[in-house]
Amino acid sequence: MAKKKLILCDAFTPPAYVPRVRFLCDYLAMQGDEIELYTEQFAPINFEHSYSIHEIRIYHFEGVLGKIEWVTKSLLSLLFDYKNRYFSKQVQRLTKNKHFDLVFCSSFHTFPLRAAYEIAQEKQIPLHIDLRDLAEQAPGNQYQKNNWTILKPFLNSFKNINIKRRNKIIRKANSLTSVSPWHINFLKTYNANTHLIYNGFDANNFTPNTITSKKFIISYTGKLYEQSMQNPKLFFEVLSKLTQENETFKTNCEIHFYTATGGQERIKSLAKKYNISELMRYQTYVDTKKVPTILQQSSIVLVFSNKATSKGPHGIMTTKFFEALGVEKPVLCVRSDEDCLANAIVKTNAGLAAKNVEEVENFIMEKYAEWQQYGFTHQTVNQEAKKQFSRQEQAKQFEKLFDTII
């Protein structure tokens, strides 16, 4: 039986525009559910959707005034939870006389959990919370945006206060979901009704496709984080070694980075340090519709990670791994987290989660030999294991879980 669901979500930010939420909403709408989604106004909504999206503007100015407004409202949020309160008030106003069967809230940090809880209480309907990321999964304050000098003294306080606010609400939710075994084990200490639903790939778009290429292309698509989260050192060490020892490899190999300018500058610095600048090709984020073809024509897909420690990172299951799995291209994860991501790579036979130089060198040269022979590469993944990581399968998991609490 079709239901009416209220979806609350943090801002749709490029380049991916929260694919986990978008795909779920598309799926539920196709099943006949009526969807209303409320989010913070940020970037233009330029993706196709068959459900209503309502954007609430929280920041009104640009330039110098915009910076002053952002700092002011950030401090007000630290002291009084301003942003969450304002968003909650606006959504309650816009949904005052509307009936819903469920509130679903998806967040990468803490926003907009307060609104979701208050509306669920007001309407006396179940609340399901999906936490895509947790502050505790990463060292430091990497998920606090716009780390301007004026706010740095407050970042630890902001992080700790938000964690307390988050925990207060998730204890009261009817159910929770998150994205890795580590996240689930962590969250179960606050809410026993917590379930694992991985991130994944859209099986309609990320499909195997043989595309021959004149170059041996190693590609990276997406955001780049600090070294504590992503340590690419092994990759650059091996590339430096291979280009010095093998002139043919040096001529045939290209490294393609599709990432923001800040990330490009960090990679350029590493490439210069390891004397491989001539191999590098850079482009900013591309339309998400182009990503499948970029991966399909790659010989190896890069995933940057770092070893999990007590201080983090924990449970980082990047979407780029799943998309490479979808197109069945060899994944080179550098450095191995020796945890959730490495386990998934082994389980699916998606490629290599590398721990040392020798492993990386052998893997690259094995795929290079395959490319030399055929003009392309293909990873023979475990098809049964692959299925559970499709967004189609995950949407069914969400739907089944919603039915249990409505």
C-alpha cells in the first residue's frame, strides 16, 4: 500500500548531490509512495527527479556580507542550535496541515536531525534516521566546513556539542541505519534498532562496458581529503619507480584526476615531488552522468584510504569503490584501511587493498599487461557479493525497514 513520506536531508552538494537519498526517493516514488523532500538551499538542483523538493534558504548574502552572515550564524548555532531550530520551524510551517506516515531523515553529520525529531513528535509518526557519516569516523574536524581561522578555536566545541545533540535525538528514533559494520557497532550503543545498509552503485548506470583506450589510464573521481584520511604515498612511490625503470610504461600511462582545484593542487605537489608530473591529467568535477563512461574507459580505478586506527579513520566506504565495482574495473585502494573497505574489496574480488610497495607494483603491472594484450581491463568480480551493493537492492532494504515501523 502506498504511503506518504516526509524526507529531510542536508544540502544537495556537488559533485554527487547525495546519491543515497536521491536514488531512494526515486525508488519509493516508482513504488507509488508520495514523497515530499525538504532540504537546505545550496547548489542548483540540476538532477532529474519525480518527487517534490522544497529548498529552505538559510544564508541570504554573498561576498563579504555572506562571510559575516556565515560566521554569525555558525556561532549562533554553536550557542543556541540556530540552524537546526530555524530549519525545523520552516519545515513545520510548510507541512502544518499535511499528513505523513513516516519521517525519514538522512544526514552526513547532525543537520537536520532536530527538525526530523520535532516534526515526528508533532505529527505522532515514526522517525527513521540514516546517518551517512559520523564525526567520530575521522580524525580532527574534517567534517566541519569552511574552517576559517576566526572559527578554529570553536571547532572542537562545535563538534562535541553537535555529537551530544545528535546522540540525544538518535536515542529517540524508531530506527537507525548507517553505512558500514563499524558505524553500526558504534550506533548500537545509542539505539539497539540499528541496521546496516551500505552505500552502493546504480546498477542501471554503472554497468560493465568494453571500451578500448590508446593509453593505460588510472583514474580518480571525487573529493580528496587530508592525509590522515587518505594516504596516497604508496601509489606515488610505485609510479615513480615504474616510470624510471620502464620507458614504455611511462609513455603509455596517464593518471586522470577529476576533483576540485584544492585537491588538484595537493596532487600536483605530490606528482612534482615524485617526478611524475608529465603523467598527470586534471579536470574539475564532471556531470555525474559522465562518470560511468570515465570509469569504463579506465584501466584501474583509484580509491584513496588510510589504515584504520583508534583515532580514525573508521568505516569509510567511499561511493567510488562501489561505482568501480559496478563497472567491473580493477580497484586499487591505497592505502588499505585493513578494515571494512578492505574486507569488501576481498569479498567482491574487486581489486587490491594495498599495504606495501610490492603489492601495488605487482597489481599495476598485472593490469598493464592485460591492457597491452587487449586494449582494456576487466575485473572478474564475485557476482553474488556484488549484488548486495547495488542501490536497487539497498532501496528494497530501506522499504522493508520502513514497513516494520509504520
